[in-house]
Amino acid sequence: MKTKVITTILGIVFCAAFLCATHASADLAWYTCTIDRIGPANTVYVMVSDTAQPPAFTRKWCKCSEGLKNQMLAVGLTAFTNGQTISIRIDPAVSYPTINNMYLNGD
């Protein structure tokens, strides 16, 4: 009986974890953006605006992934200095979304 209860509880926990994880990543999408502001604080913050018409967001503050913040700062400063766009993958509905992928576009 004890094994059956533990198995049922573990099943419920795994189902709940799967549903939460699925929802958390469901809104992630790729956006081509301009950089309005960028700089380090406790982490690296980037203010971006979507270039699509109409834009999904403008002047949205994001934070760079902790493990890649130095690399993303370099990419972001290059884009900002040269007037280039970047491609990022974020959920714009989240306040201060984390950028885990950032690519410099060759425009």
C-alpha cells in the first residue's frame, strides 16, 4: 500500500513538473532587434526593440544568461556600435526575460 501511494505521488509530481516546464518554454520565440541600450550591472542588461512591423515590443529590458554574459556583452556592443541588428530568443511577456541565444546579424 505504501509503495502504491508513493508511486501515485511521484506520478503527480512528474506530471505537474512536465506541465509547468511545457508552459514556461511555450512562449519563447526568435526576434530580430535593435539595441537601444546595453551595459553591465549585477548582470548584463540589454534594452531591445523588435524590428517587425508592427513590433511585438519596443524598448524591452532583457538580461543576458549568466554563463554567456561576457560574450553577449561583446556581441551587443558590436551591434550597438555598428548599427547592426541581433537575433534573440525570448518570451516578451516576461518581465526582464533572460536571453539565452544572441546572434549578430550581418545587415
